[in-house]
Amino acid sequence: MIATVLPLQVFEAPETWRTVDFISDLHLQENETATFEVWQAYMQNTTADAVFILGDLFEVWVGDDAADQHVFLQKCAAVLKACASKRQVAFMRGNRDFLVGSAFLNKCHVLDLQDPTVLNFASQKWLLSHGDAGCLGDKDYQSFRQVVRQAHWQEDFLAKTLTERESIARQLRSQSEILKKNSSAVYADVADEWSTQMLQEAGATCLVHGHTHRPALHSLSEAPLMQRYVLSDWDAASIRPRAEVLRWHVEGKVERINLLS
């Protein structure tokens, strides 16, 4: 049996909302301006009533104080704040930016979302998650995740100097890239049994998540209907450029919007 994480945070959408957008896995970083520029334009121009960012907005986050030192992060904060002045913007931590603090989000007027969160909208309940907790087949990552999500580990890490934290982050990213290049293993997907149990406990009909970079719609059951929407990652400069929004309409329609088409 999969361990429960209830009680869940529940977000009640205002009755005036007509559309809600979901994005994740942009992995924003200073040396990749193309993706930032697409995201900036999207945040400035979206007509949705809310934007839910489901993790890994940033490639790495070593502490809120980094935003005080780096111009690029200040630009990201300005984009978030400007968008939040016009519509609801909500942020859920991912595996890359799990150290984003409430102080930074409050400064940007962005709602701090727990993982997972239930969204009540359009007479339905959808369950929102980054998705990494559901990749049960990746035992090494789940062990790592259990350690770094503990309060005492985060306190110890954040107590280091910014220079030390950035050095550790670079080392971890380098190790990760080496493993990707040298490994032929198939990365674990979000497990159906985890998804189904989470939906059952939440009383929800659909799970929306990112993390795996495998955009798709999976049917988990027909009676009752349970589905799993997987969000796309963003990379505007790659050979196969990607920048996709999942938009949910109050009438029930769900569409994928390719911002680069």
C-alpha cells in the first residue's frame, strides 16, 4: 500500500473563472534566454484567469537570497509579480526548485501550493502534483528525495554560504548529466497505482503533473473515470523546441497550446 499524504490542500476556484492554465518544467536559467523570453511573453499575454506552475520553473534554486544577488532571478521575479497583478499565479515546488521559499513567493504575490493540491473548478476536482513523488520505480531518487525534503537537511544546506550552495548545486547537476549520458536505463514514469490511490483519496477525477517530460493523456479507469494529464517540459532552443500550455476551460474542454507553432 502506498503511503497517504492526506490531508490535502484544497483550492476553490472563484465562480468567475473561465480558464485555467498549467505549465511545468521550464528549467529557467540565465544561459538559456530563448525559453525565458517565450515564458515572459506568455505570462504577459495569457488570457487565463489563473496560471498554475507545477514545479521546476527554475533549473536550480539554492535559496531565496540568490534572487537578491542575480539579475536573472530578479527578472524572473518581476515577470511573476507582473502576471500576479492581473490574475492568480500559483507555484508548486519541483525536484529542481524545492528550496523556493515562501518569502520569495510572497514578494512576487504568488500563491504557495503544497504538493499535491486539489483544485475545484468547473464542477470537477483535479489533483495537481509535480509528479516526482509518484515515480516509485526510481528507488535511488526516492531515497534522495526523502532526505532533501526534510526540514533539518534544508536548514543545514541553507546555513551554508551562497557560494558554497551554488558550488554544491553545480556538482549535483554535473553528476546528473554524466549519469544521463552514460546510462541506457529508461527513466521511471509516474506509477498508475500511485496515481489511482491519490485520486481516490482526494475524490478527484484527474491528475495533472509534470516532471517526466512525457506529455500525454493516460486513462487510469473508466468507471469511475480517472485520467492523468502529463505536462510538457519547455526548451525553446532545442532541435525539437517545446513550450506548451495545458488549458482547462470552464465548459470542460481541455486543450494543449503550443506557444511555438
